[in-house]
Amino acid sequence: MFAFNFNKIAMPIFYEKVALNTFLKSVKNQNTTIGFVPTMGALHQGHLSLMQQSLKENNHTVVSIFVNPTQFNNSDDLTKYPRTLSQDVEKIQQLHSDIIIYAPSTEDIYEGHVHAEKFDFDGLENQMEGKFRPGHFDGVGTIVKRLFEIITPDKAYFGEKDFQQLQIVKKMTQKNNLPVSIVACPIFREPNGLAMSSRNERLTPQQRQEASLIHQTLLQAKERFKNKSLMEAKEWVTAVFATHPTFELEYFEIADEETLTPCITPLKDKNYRAFIAVFVNNIRLIDTISLK
Ligand code: AMP
């Protein structure tokens, strides 16, 4: 599926923004574009598919690997987040030897002030993930803005897996007039339908298999929303997870794709999307599906 490139010498890895910036200035001119894929590492094929898209559309692709502390509202989640830099570098270099890797330290990004800026995302931040992860999107806005300043990409690639994050990044870009296009990339799934996630690594093989229920339930909820009713779909999803001891449902919501406000009465000219967050043995998994 991905082009492997063993022959060329790989790009150096940049650990400091000053060196990265100097390098990017030396390769950037009016006729070249820079594509950027921000990640927190523990890379899987979902991440690689974003890189693949950037490689297709740009002269240069930068991938950042940084576990951003200000977007974690739960310190345990931050501590347990997988950190696998050498394997990540190997995966990227196997995908394409020209990819520029930026793996900064917290100091290089935050310069001694590990704090999130406060953002107004016109209410997008108050729904779903925002309700259950207070401050999370301020952390996301802070790191994405900072990385955009350092890298000055022409295009930046974000997965629909984190659909609310995608809308928030679009909003921040638009409100701050940042000269970067945000490209939405489809969700990459495991063969059983489970959305790929770095957190899947923390599931046992059995939990990973059982977690396919999340996507299966979203697919069924889509049918119920179309053929029955909004309420029926929501109640059915709640009942499915209530009967499964492996899962603890945090939320299931059907919301307007643009504003992310919960759907109350479906309107013909609006696009809706289902969003879900579920715990499997304290590991929090999210997924989403378009209801079009
Ligand atoms: P993360 O490392 O989790 O911060 O993710 C980095 C980027 O990869 C984000 O834009 C995510 O939405 C995207 N991403 C994560 N998982 C997937 C997936 N399964 N399919 C597509 N994109 C993904």
C-alpha cells in the first residue's frame, strides 16, 4: 500500500525549531509547497496515510512527533501515552526518505512556560470532547498554532478520526487568518473496523477484537437514524453498551457537522455526524461516522 524507499539516505531529524526553521527557509521558495502532518507519535497506518497524502500534494513534507502535555487533562493518560520515537522514525523513513521529521523537546516548544493559551472557537470547544476533557482544545490550539508558526506550512493534514479537533483547527486558522489550508483525511481502520489509534496498543488482543463493536454500533446507529428516529438511535446505542461489561460509554452524540451542536430535530439541509467516546478497561477510545 505504501511505497517503500530503501535506497536514499534519509533526512536528518530535527530536535530544535531553530535548526528546522533554517533548513525549511533554505528549501522553500515561491514554487515549492510544504505539507505538514502533526502527530503525537506511536505511529500507525492512519498517521502514515496522512503523510502519504501530503507527499502527493507537496514538494516537502514535515512530520512532527510531540506528545503535547497541555492537551492532556488527565495526568495518567499523559504518563501512559506510548512513546516510541525510534520505531516511529523507522516507519517514516521506510515510507519516504525525504520526509522531514521534527521531534522537539517540551522546552523547545514551550520555552519554560508549559501553559495553554485560551481560545474562543465559537462554541465548538464546548461540545463532546470539550465537555469531558476540560482545557483539551486550548492545548490543541496552542500546539497547532505554535507548530504552524515554526513550520509555516502551505497545507496541514488532520484525520477525521478527531473530527472535533479538525473543525477546531479550521476555526483557529480562519479566525487568525493563518495562510495554511487544512486538509481533512479519512479514518483508517483495522481490518475489524476499529479506528486505528495509538491507544489501541494498550488494549489486550481480546479487547482489541471486542472493540470492533464501536464501529459496528456506529454503522447500525446510522441506519437507525435514517430509517427510524434520532431518539431511537441514541437509546439503542446506550442500551448496546449497557449490556457489555467490557465497555463504559462516556457519550454518544449526533451533531451538526459544522457547528457540532447536538441535533434535536434533523433538518434536510444539514449534515449530521455521530460521535462516540467509550472506555475499554480505562482506555478511552473515540470514533465518528458521517450520517449522510
Ligand atoms: P495523534 O498522533 O493521535 O495526535 O494523531 C495525529 C493525526 O493523525 C491527527 O490528525 C489524527 O486525527 C490523525 N489520525 C489518528 N488516527 C487516525 C486514523 N485512524 N485515521 C486517520 N487519521 C488518524
